[in-house]
Amino acid sequence: MGKTHVPKIVCIGGGTGTFVALKGLKNYPCHLSAIVTMSDSGGSNKRIRDEFGLLPTSDIRQCLVALSDENGGAGLLRKLFMYRFEKGKGLSGMTFGNLFMAALSDILGSQEEAIKQTGHVLRIQGTVIPVSFTDTNLFAKYEDGHVVTEEHLIDEPTHDGRMRITDVYLEPQAEANPEAIRVIREADIIVLGPGDLYTSLLPNLLVNGIPEVIRKSKAKKVYVVNLMTKYGQTYNFSAVDHVAVMKQYIGDSLDYVVINNASIPSKALKVYEKSHEQQVVDNLETNSKFKVIRADLVGRQFTKPPKSDTLVRSLIRHDSNNLAAVLISL
């Protein structure tokens, strides 16, 4: 008998959305790779960039933790890597994992090598790949013509967050990490999302070479639509609006669009309402381009960030196990 083929799954994104997808998928027999955005500039990342001269590591750290061994000593390491200091001048708000990787980059003389070695320390199941090693920033142009020059200002707008984004780009132009190109070429399934459309997903698709290789790839391409709209990015966006933005970058190459069809607890909806955010309306129709998959994907736990975390985090997330089961079924 021949060997059974272990599917190669590539998750593209960043932030908590990719964390959730990886956490569920690692329980299945598959080879996992996470391709992670490298243009974040808020919170702990800002200091990693400004004070250490390194590329942002928070999204990388989250993916490493998602893929890490959860048993025994590695489980404790996992908690340590997510630990955010609440006290200490200059330390408050920083995560242990980001500081660990900054120290390791210094010791090894390479941030790329530091990411690989951190993966060994956490005994990860899979690989975490920065989409690019170009030191770049995300820019967004809005319908009134003004331009925002940093990712965290798109995420947490000081302007009217109901305005639509008309253009996003990286400056300077970023070149793809060859490793990212390789795993996309070899993938059986490419998972885009969940995650904030303009700050977690698109920064990957703005890197030279990445959208082209996705379009040409023979892999099944899956887009996981967010549970909620995001003020400052996708205010009032329906599912069709989300897919339309993705098409601008990867054309008609999607095979599946996965969307939640369960209701979100009213307690959570009330909190989101205060931030002008609502459940994404499913107005997707069956078409010849891609298949729509609907499932109960709502996590039942509310997320509570530590006090020292200054950034706004999502309250409700996709359920890791349910999402993974849907993706594996493809």
C-alpha cells in the first residue's frame, strides 16, 4: 500500500484570526505553514521596530504559540510567550515572547534564524514564515482623499471610521520571502483569513510576487469571512463586499468562501454596537466561481485582554475546532 498523502495547508494572515485557524488545524494530520504579515506598527511592535530595529514579531509570536505543543513543559512556555508585562517602567505592555525573539535575533545575528529557533523551543507542529523581510509600512487612502501611514492607525482610526478605504499599499514596496513563495506553490489548500481585511490579510497580498503565486497555485483556495465588521476598515461591509475586495488582489481564484451562519450572543452584539460594528450580513449567492460553505463558527468564549494591553482586541472569535473541521472537510 502507498503512503497516505498528508495535505499541505497554508494559512495566510496575521493576528488572532490566523491563531484561531492554526490552533484547530494542528489537531489533524496535515502539514501546516503560516504566512504572516510583517507591517504591524502598533503597541509592542512599535517598540520592537523603533528601539531594536527589528521587523514586528507579534503576529509571528501568535502563530508560533498556536502551533506549539500544549503538553507538559511546552504548555508552560506557551503561557510565558503570551505573557504581557503589567508593571515595570519600559516593560509594561511588552510581551515576553517579543522580548525573547528580540534577544535571540541579537544572539544569532538574524531575525529569520531567531524565528526558526523559537519554533524549536516551542516544539511547533508546522512552520511560521514571514511574508517578507522588507522593512515596510502599510498606507491606506480613504474616500475623502486623506492617507493614513501606519497599520495601527487604520486599525484604531482617529478619523471617521465609517469612511471607505479606496486604496492600500506598502511603502517601500516589499519583496516576497522566497520561502513563502515556495510553500504557496506546494500547497494543497490555501486558507485566507479569518482576520481584519485591510490590516491582517491584504498586507500579505500587497507583497510583490504573493498574489501572482496564489492565483497560479493549483491549491484549493478558501476565504474565511470575518464574524463582525470592523470600524475604520469594513464599516457596514456585507459578505459580498469582503469577497469583492479579495477579488481585486487574487482575481476569481477563490474556490470556497466559508461564512458563519450562527447568531452571535446579544451581549456581545451590544458591546460591538458601541464601536459601530455588527455581524457581517451573509448575502452570498451560489455562483459558478466559488462554493459557499455555511457553518456554526462562533466561539462561545469572550476574550479578556490583560490590563496592560493598550490595543483594542476582538471580543468574539471563530471557534477553532469548528473552523478546522470545515477546512479539513475540503
